[in-house]
Amino acid sequence: MKKLFLIAGIALMSLTASAQDFKAKAGDVTVDLAVAGGLGNTTVNLADQGFGNGAMIRGRYFKTEKLAYRGLVFLVSGSSTDKSVPNSEAKNSNTGIGLGFGVEKHFTGTDRLATYVGFDGILAFNSVKDETTLTAGGTTVTTEIKGPNDFRIGVRGVFGADYYFVKRAYIGVEAGLGLYYKSIGKETTSVTGAPDVEVDGSSSFNISPSIVTGFRLGYAF
């Protein structure tokens, strides 16, 4: 009987230790990215979070089990060329980069569920360019539009949850409310044989919700 109780106790301790190993702990680093859409239509794009739309990677360092430092990297780069109209070619490009740094306060949760609140500082820049070339009667006219580029800086409060579906791997959701200053630069239009035309930019403050339309997949190292 004593041996039976001993074996049961060892098994219980093993299960408890195993359960505690599911979540990130002090000294761990986690990396995740957002996944949206369903089967056959999966992307890594995030809804606007003060950065704009694009792919975002989040990394966290857990100083303790209840305190983590977080860093965000946002990247977007795209270009296209359209030759569907005879004797013309249209090109456009868009490039953006953003950085965010902050902290998370984690709550006890359960063996697999981690809940937290946090704070971010955000900095981002985005640039756009469009160019159209039209050839007619031996004459080529190019119209180029640069901008408007935009610069964003702000702060954001967030809350979220991560569920560890297997040991060290998790899915998560996050939402927040941010205050952003956005500066839109000038737009310059250049046409072959004509003077450049410039349109002045603007600036604004915005308070906006930041909700991920999908979920995050991550791993704790």
C-alpha cells in the first residue's frame, strides 16, 4: 500500500511539473507572428495597429514568469506592374517599416492559459510611389507620383491571452487602444514636359482600437 501511494505521489508530481512546463517561464524568449484567414487563404497580415497593414513579428523576453519585455517589427513591401492597357505601363510600390517596444504584466492564469496587459511605444514610416508611362504617336509621356509618405509615433495599451496547445507552442489574441501622431508628407506629381506639382501634407492625432483579425502562432525557446 505504501508503495502504491509513493507511485501515485511521484506520478502526480510529474504531471504537475509537466503542466508547469507548458508556458513560458523566467529566462525564456518567445517569437510569434499573426496568421489570418482560413485553410487555403492564410496570410500573415495584421489589422492596423498604428503601423498600417502588413506582416508583424513579436518577440518577448521573460525577465520573470509575470514580467516580459516585448519588441515588435513591422515590415511591408510590395510592387506591381500593369500592362493591360495598350501602349501603357503602370507601376506602383509601397514600402513600410515599424518598430515597437514595451512591457507585459502576466497574470497567474492556468497551466496552459496565459493572460496579460501591456504597454507599447510605436514608431513607423511608410512610403509610396506610382508611375504611369503612355506611348502614342512616337511620343512617350511619364507621370510619376511620389508620396504621400507618412510617419507615425504613438503609445498603446494592450491586453491579450496565449493558449499553449502543446508544450512551448501557443496561439494568442491581442487587442488594444492607442494614441498616435501621424504626419503625412507632401505629394509630388511629375509629368514629362511639365512643371512639378506639389500638394502639402498634414498631421493629426488619433485614438484608435487595435484588434488583430486572426490569431498569433508562437513558440517559447
